[in-house]
Amino acid sequence: MGLFLSRNLVNFLVSFSAKKGPVELFPVQIKDVVSLVSRTGRHLQRYEKDRRQVVGYRKTDQSSGGGGEELEFLVVSSPKGQRMMFPKGGWELDETIEQAALRESAEEAGVTGTLECKLGEWRYKSKSNGSFHDGHMFPLLVQKELDFWPEKHVRQRRWVTADEAKELCQQLWMKEALELLIQRLRQQKNGQAVERQRA
């Protein structure tokens, strides 16, 4: 069970003074609050073998250097800090696969944003126990980085270039998913350029 605040609770926490108007009880406005506790255990797991991963990305403006937009990708360390990967986790009974992807991004990497259409599905072998898993990969256009998130104390997040991400993510299927995302984003960019030329 985590910390959840509704708009009604936030409204209740603002008191009013007859002479001064609204007085905030908290010095910081509460926005985009996520659970500060990661889900643990397997009691809600939909399938023991089913996993879903998220490729977090953002577009940075490199116009001052004349390069236009550049893509950066988000990787996180494993809990023991030995390797870097894309955020991942199980799909649970009380959520859609898209909700699971968003939850894991917030829990493991402390990011939120717009989840896009699935890149694909890969079957891969776990390095930790040798079992096979089905990995569903989703791109996430990151719009906000949280200062505090559930796994901040056990993971590091890092923004890297596409080449760095391919080098850091050891598994071939992760590299394939990343390449698919890069191709998709290039096609979108080229399509937008054609539309602008027609206008």
C-alpha cells in the first residue's frame, strides 16, 4: 500500500483565513504523486513467465549546435548495480499491460510520460534463473522525471545515446527493440517533414 492523494484530499488540506484568503498548509504544491512503495511479491502476477519492458526516450534540442533534435534513451541499473537495462517487471491481475508498463517506469526509473504503441514481443532467457520469459516492449516519451520514486535507493537512472544504450543493454532482443523504436521515430520525423512541405 502506498501513498495516494486525491484532489478532494488536496482541497481539504488547504485552509481558509477570513482576512487573508487561502492559506496553504504545505510549502510545495502536490502534483503527479505516485505510490512511494514498489509492488512486491507474486500474488498478483498474471503469468509467472510474462514480463514487459519499457524503452524510455526523450527528444533534446540541439539547435544551438546546429544538429536539430537528438534522441536520448533511459536505462536503469539492476538492483545490485552490476548492469544497465530498460525498466521492466511483471504484468499483474488488476492492471492492463499498458498500466503495468507505466507503473514499472515510475517505480524503477522515476519517470512518467506518454506510453506509445507496443514495439513487439520477444521470448528471452533469464540470466538469473535460466527460465524463459515473454518480453513486451513499449516506448515511453518521458515528460517528467520525479525527484523521489520507490526504487531510487536501489537503482540509478541514466540518459544515454542510442549507441550507448545498445552497448549497455547486453541482451540481443533489447537491442532489436531499441532499433525498432529508432526506425519508428525516424519514420515519424520524415512523415512530419513531408507534411510540412505539402502545407
